[in-house]
Amino acid sequence: MRSHYLRRACAIPILLAVASVCSGQAPLPEPVTDQETELGLAVYNELKAKGEIVETSPLYDTLRPIADAITRVAQSRYDHPFKFFVVHEPKPNAFATPGGNVYVVDSLFYFVKNSEQFAGTLCHEVSHTIHRDAMERLKEEQKIQLREIGAALLLGPSIAEMLAIKMIGDMHSLAYSRDVESRADVTGSDICAATGYNPWGLVWLFDEFQNADTKKIPQLLSDHPANNTRIETLKEHFRENPTVFSKFDSRPEKATPFAVPKNEAEHFLRP
Ligand SMILES: [Zn+2]
């Protein structure tokens, strides 16, 4: 009887431990220490208030190894930890905010054709953060806030919230210039190459949609028809750095299949 009791007592914590490892869970946001983490948290809170952040989903188990590989390579180039969240939105997309948060729309997992296209998209987004593109764009657009942005002081809840709403709007429209996008493609390809993910993934993604109907093009390729320029810039970068890129196969038929759990339940983070 006693030994039976002991066995049960042991089994419960083991089961709990296994469950917490197996069910993919959203990370916790970084505490606010400066304007970038402040804006990052304000965007996080807006998305959470809209019920868009997925708290638990097996998609996190698919995301984690790719996100970890990218983080190992890219983290030294940015001073806040990268954190990857699954979000639920109508269109396949990924976007990054100041402070290190990267958001991956659930439908993107099912939209991409292979691991390289998925990794390439994440590498591209992490590069926007490394380049501080969102901060630069806010500085450009919000002339009124120029004094606040870039100063050491925090923005305060109302300004941070207002800018966060603006930033979410930007992420849903054509936010960056072609040059800014190309720069993120190039840095992203360097990061992907360093992780071992074939950096041709982004080229394959652009190629597929170059001639597609504009309405069917996902948000992350929204600057269509400029994709050709982005493809050419990437190919030139690959040619100019053969020691890094020549080992990767340019043929999409050599891509790695992307295994994603089908029809899995998502549980949303509620405010
Ligand atoms: Zn971009």
C-alpha cells in the first residue's frame, strides 16, 4: 500500500513535467528597461488585448528549434533577448518589434512550402530589429515625438500605447522602403547561412509569388512587384560571398519539408 502510494506520488510530478515540456508555450515579455522594450511591451499588450497572442499551441514546438538556432546566431547583434510568439491573424505574416519580440502568424506555418522559406522569413524579421528599422521609421514619421524617441527617458504609457497602435498599423500595411527590405533580406540571409538553414529559402518564397495575383500575395511580400529587385540583391550578395553561400543548393526541389502539426488547438492569452 505504502509503495503504491509512493509510486503515484512520483508519477504525478513526472507527468506534469512532461506536459510542460511538450505543450508549446508563449514566452514571457521582457521587462521594460528602455524605449525599445517599452514600445515592444506596448505592442505586446495591444496584441494581447485583441486576443491575438497564442499562449499555448503545438506550433511552438515547431517554432522553437528554428527560433533557437536563429537566436544563437543573431543574439550578439542585439542587446535585448529575442522572443518568438505565435499570433492569430487573418493573413500569413511575421513581424518584429523593438525590444526583441518576433511575432509569427499561425497561418504562416501552413503557408510556407519548406523549412528554408519559414526560417528565411524569421531571419528577415530579426534583421529588421537588429537594424532598428521600426525605431527609425517611427522617428521619421512621428516628428512630434522626435524629442521623446532617442532620449534616455521612457515615453510614458500614453505615448507608448499610441505609438504601439501606429506600429501595429504599419506592420499591416506597406511599412518599409524597398532598400530597407533588401537590407533585412541580406542580413537575414547571413543569419540563416550561419544557422545552417539554406538562405535560398527567401528567394524561393519571392520567386513563387513574383507573378501571382496581387490579392493573393501575403503581407510579408507586400512590396510586390519589387520582389525581383529583392531577389537580384540577394543573388548578388550570394555571388559576392562564395565562401559563405556557395555550399547552399539553389534548387527549391532540394528544400527540407516543413513538418507542422495539423488541426491543433490553440489557446489564446487573455488580458
Ligand atoms: Zn521586412
